[in-house]
Amino acid sequence: MRKLLVAGVAVTALVAVVALAPPRSTSAQQPAPPAPPDSVVAPRLTVADSAALKGPKQPIFFRHDIHSGQFKMQCQYCHYSVGVTSEPGIPTMQTCMGCHLAIGGSDSSHRAEIKKLRDAWREKRPVQWVRIHTLAKHAHFPHMRHVKAMGPNACGTCHGDVARMPQVFKVNNINNMGFCISCHVERNVNRDCTACHY
Ligand code: HEC
Ligand code: HEC
Ligand code: HEC
Ligand code: HEC
Ligand code: HEC
């Protein structure tokens, strides 16, 4: 918890720096300096825009493009069990509040969504995230085996560029056995029916 708070304070400082940076000038005499190549500023969007985005609308407009894109948070910071269990899991509110007890949001739309999170936390009411990827009960997918074999940055192979998604959507049809088998053939991995069906 203490570590999370420290991270929260560090990010608050970062946000302060971002907020204090001079706004991009539009005047011809003072052209804006080019953005560094690795900077990814997430687009401005409000919860009203989320209906038009791909993927299911979530109870809170939580944005991977802000957390993992703009602020470069590692996937494993939140999905921390992805390398050791079958299910990476969705982080509990505790993980969020390490930062959001301090970070309230820099614009009205962020503040409104963070307020939903803080209200849920105060009322001890876990956020009911809508699940996007689910296999039928007869098929088993061990995340840890894949992350060990393919590395911690393998997520994109199956989930696409989540760090650029304002709202998560399914990039691959994981409910089609061919998706699994074609890669297992390519990489010469076990294709026994019982490896996946038991
Ligand atoms: C700050 C915490 C946080 C970070 C960092 C984070 N995630 Fe997530 N992730 C969540 C939450 C909360 C959800 C559930 C809400 C949603 O779907 O947006 C989620 C959902 C997902 C889902 C959809 C799960 C489903 O229901 O099928 C995928 C896939 C995913 N994250 C992948 C990633 C990847 C890949 C990264 C790194 C690039 C990452 N996440 C970084 C918190 C995080
Ligand atoms: C080889 C393909 C593949 C890779 C690589 C992969 N995933 Fe997944 N992911 C899946 C499949 C398939 C499911 C659905 C699993 C199920 O329903 O049992 C899933 C489900 C999820 C979920 C939702 C599970 C839940 O508990 O709600 C999250 C979050 C997620 N993946 C995050 C990640 C992250 C983060 C990484 C990288 C560290 C990653 N995945 C790497 C295929 C993959
Ligand atoms: C390491 C710190 C950190 C953690 C952990 C974290 N956030 Fe954030 N979050 C931020 C920062 C920084 C911003 C940007 C604030 C701003 O500029 O308005 C942000 C913005 C947001 C926003 C408003 C923008 C958006 O994404 O729609 C929401 C909602 C939000 N976070 C929800 C969550 C949830 C839910 C979790 C847990 C799953 C979480 N955050 C975990 C740092 C964090
Ligand atoms: C992009 C490539 C890729 C995709 C897509 C993929 N896998 Fe795999 N899978 C691998 C690799 C590589 C391994 C080997 C891991 C190891 O050596 O331990 C593996 C191993 C496995 C294993 C363990 C097999 C054993 O040796 O007993 C299972 C089970 C499995 N995958 C299920 C699935 C399922 C189910 C899907 C589809 C939802 C899937 N995989 C999609 C690459 C992939
Ligand atoms: C690498 C993992 C993997 C292996 C190996 C595998 N399957 Fe599957 N199978 C799946 C996945 C994933 C699904 C889709 C589950 C879903 O609907 O979510 C599936 C679906 C199915 C279905 C349901 C109908 C369909 O096509 O969607 C049948 C029947 C099936 N598999 C039989 C088999 C048989 C028989 C074998 C051996 C010859 C086999 N599977 C090997 C992963 C695997």
C-alpha cells in the first residue's frame, strides 16, 4: 500500500509537470516544438464518446490509452498474476486507489469518471466490469505458459495494441479454435485435444 501511495505521489508530480507545461502555441512566430517521438498523448474524449468506440461500454470509462499509453504503466502493474496463473484477473479497487485517493483528474470528464470510482470505493461496491474475452467452459487457456514462452510483452499478439485503446475491444476471435491451433502449428506446440479440452 505504501509503495502504491508513493507511485501515486510520483504520478501526481508527473501530472503536475504535464499540466504546467506551456500550452501549444498557435502563433506563426512561435511554432510549437515538435513532440518527442515516444510521447503518446491520449486523445480528449468524454464518456459520451465511449458509445461510438469499439468494444463494450464499461461502468467507468477507464482508459488503457491514458494509463498504459500516456503514463506508460506496465500491464503487469494491474494484471499482476498474468505470468503465474491462467487468469490475469482484473485489478481490485485497492490497486486503483493507491493512486486515485490522490489523483482526482485534470479535466471535468476525468474528474467525473474518477468520482464514480471513489464513490464505489467509499460504498465498498466493486466495479462490475464487463468481461470481453471469455472461452467456453470446455476450453482452457493458461496465460502463464504463454507469457513465459512469449515474454511479458506478448499481450499484443492476442489482444492487439491495448495501450492505444480508449476502450478495450476484441482484436482476435479467441472463440475460434483455429486461432489457437494455427499458432501452435507454427510454433510446433502441443495440439492434443486434451491439452486444451479437459
Ligand atoms: C491501471 C490498471 C491497468 C493497467 C496498467 C492495464 N490494465 Fe488492462 N484492464 C484494467 C481494467 C480495470 C480492466 C477492465 C475494464 C476494461 O475492460 O477496460 C482491464 C481490461 C483489460 C482487458 C480486457 C479483459 C477482458 O474482459 O477480456 C485486456 C485484454 C487488458 N486489460 C489488457 C491489458 C494490457 C495488454 C495492458 C498493458 C498494455 C493493460 N491491460 C494494462 C486495468 C489495467
Ligand atoms: C496467446 C494469446 C494470449 C496472450 C499472449 C495473452 N492473452 Fe490475455 N487472454 C487470452 C484469452 C484466450 C483469454 C480468455 C481466457 C478465458 O476465458 O479463459 C484472455 C483473457 C484475458 C483477460 C481477461 C481475463 C479475466 O480474468 O477477466 C485479461 C485481463 C488478459 N487476457 C490480459 C492479458 C495480458 C495483460 C497479457 C500479456 C501479459 C495477455 N493477456 C496475453 C489470450 C491471450
Ligand atoms: C499509478 C497510478 C494510477 C493507478 C494505479 C490508476 N490510475 Fe487511473 N489515472 C492515473 C492518472 C495519472 C490519470 C490521469 C489523470 C488526469 O490527467 O486527469 C488517471 C486517470 C483515470 C481516469 C480518468 C481518465 C480515464 O481513464 O477515463 C479514470 C476513470 C481512472 N484513472 C480510473 C482508474 C481505475 C479504475 C484504476 C484501477 C483499475 C486506476 N485508474 C488506476 C493514475 C493511475
Ligand atoms: C501466438 C501464438 C499462440 C496462440 C495464438 C495460442 N497459443 Fe497456446 N501456446 C503457445 C506457445 C508458444 C506455447 C508453449 C508454451 C510452453 O512451451 O510452455 C503454448 C502452450 C499452450 C498450452 C500448454 C500446452 C502443453 O504443452 O501442455 C495450452 C493448453 C495452450 N497453449 C492453449 C491455447 C489456447 C486454448 C489458445 C487459444 C485460445 C492458444 N493456446 C493460443 C502459443 C500460442
Ligand atoms: C490449442 C488449444 C486447442 C486444442 C489443441 C484443441 N482445441 Fe478444440 N477448441 C479450442 C478453443 C479455444 C475452442 C473454442 C472455445 C469457445 O467456443 O470459446 C475449441 C472448440 C472446440 C469444439 C467446439 C466446436 C467448435 O469448433 O468451436 C470442439 C468440438 C473441439 N474444440 C474439439 C477439439 C478436438 C477434437 C481437438 C483435438 C483434435 C481439439 N478440439 C483441440 C482449443 C483447442
